[in-house]
Amino acid sequence: MTAGPAPLSASDAAQAAAPFTVRFWGVRGSIASPGPDTVRYGGNTACIEVRCGDAHIVFDCGTGIRPLGERLARGGPVDIDLLLTHSHLDHICGLPFFAPAFHPDSRLCFWAGHLPPDRPFRTVLSGMMTAPLFPVPVEIFRADCCFRDFTAGETLEPKPGVTVRTAPLNHPDGATGYRVEWGGRSLCVLTDTEHPAEGRDPIILELLRGADLMIYDSTYTDAEYPARVGWGHSTWQECLRLAEAAGVGRAVIFHHDPARTDDELDAIAAAAQAMRPGSLVAREGMELTL
């Protein structure tokens, strides 16, 4: 006779019962693309809000972080860990407009794993928020801001009980992929990465292995990709192939080309559903519960 599984501790049981949610505030890549052809899926650049019980995580600070900040500001001060995939402009340009950064009782912790030691993220941000690019410096932020640079491949614990595994991605100037594990569930965010010419990247496969939810750079289609080799992005078909190879529960197509219309994304959604049922195309306002 074999013993059954060990009973959960009170803290583990509480985590397993607490909500683990993902909400999309910006789903585009490269540049914001508002207009009549992008109304349904949204035109803001990358910003993903994650809640693991009381822990509050935000991936990237594209233009989508502005409406997120406006919503959060109505609830008073916040304590947020902001995990940056990289610091290209489309992923950080919304930060000077993030309302909680101006609340003196808020705490913001920025994590970056893609930069060389001589160029920490605070220095990069200061370079963006300076004349003649921007009229006010980063010191205008009144929140308690901390900056934690790490090396992609390290494991982080931004909040007690929240484990974040990281891995380097194939993108110009570097980028970091993340796997958040909490309450027996797992979420992977891999955006701004280019897949190998042959096979799957074993580091990425290991990061994704058995994840409940995967959000992946799907800027191009397989047909478009040959003309864009070396640009640092992947395809929605590769997203689904990778999800299948890694045994991922559900894949979300993300980081849409700014020229991709709502009708084109509808067609991709239908094709993705046929290729791997349950697959989704990210749109602003979409919320998922793991």
C-alpha cells in the first residue's frame, strides 16, 4: 500500500486558494499604435499586471502602464515589483507617466537582468528622463524606488513565497525571460526573443517546462519572419510549437506588430485555436486566472 500525497501546510493551502491573476494593459511591440484598426486589441505597448495573492508584480513599463497607474492611484499607495524584460524604449517609455511613482507612500522596486554591470537600469532610466529627451529627471519620483540589477539566469524572490526564475533571451542588447511560481501554479513571460533557426532553445524549454500559462513574443507570422531574421522577435506559430514541446497549459500570443489590425489578429486567433485549442491572442483588458 502506498501513502497518499502529504497534506498541505496552512500557508501552502492559503496560497493555493488565493487568486493568481494576469491582466494585460499593453500588448503591442515597437511603438504604440492607436487608431480605428486597433481598437479591439489595443494599441499600447507592453505592460502586464500580475497578482499572486497580496504580491503585486508588473512586467514592463510600456505605454500601457499609464492607464494601469491611473487605476491604481484611486486606491492609494502601492507596493509593486516591476520586472523588466529589457529597456528598449517601447518597454519603458510609459514609466514617467505612472501615477504611483509620484505617491510618497508607494514603494516601487525595479528588477533588470539584461544590462551590463557598468550600465545599471537606474542609469538607463536617468538617460531617458533627461534633456533634450524629457523635461524632468527621475528624481521627480516621490515614491520609495529601489533598483535591483541581476544576471539573467538567477532565481529571485521579490516577495516571500513568490519564486521568479529567469533566463537570457535572444534579443538585440539583451532581454530576460521570467517564470513566476506561486501557490503551485506558474506563469512564464518571454517577450522580445528570437527563436533558433532549427529546433528549440533548451534554456527556454527548461524555463517553460510544464508552466500553466505562457506569454510569448509573437510579433510575426512564419511567412513574414524570413525577411526579419536577426530583428530579435518570433512568430505566433513558433509560440504554439514551443508551448507544445514544453507541455505548457495555455499559450498567449503577445507583442503584436504595430501594423497588425484587429481583423488580422482575429484571423490569427482563429488559426491559433485550430492549431492548438485553448490558445489566446492578448488584448488590452483581458484578465486570466491561473
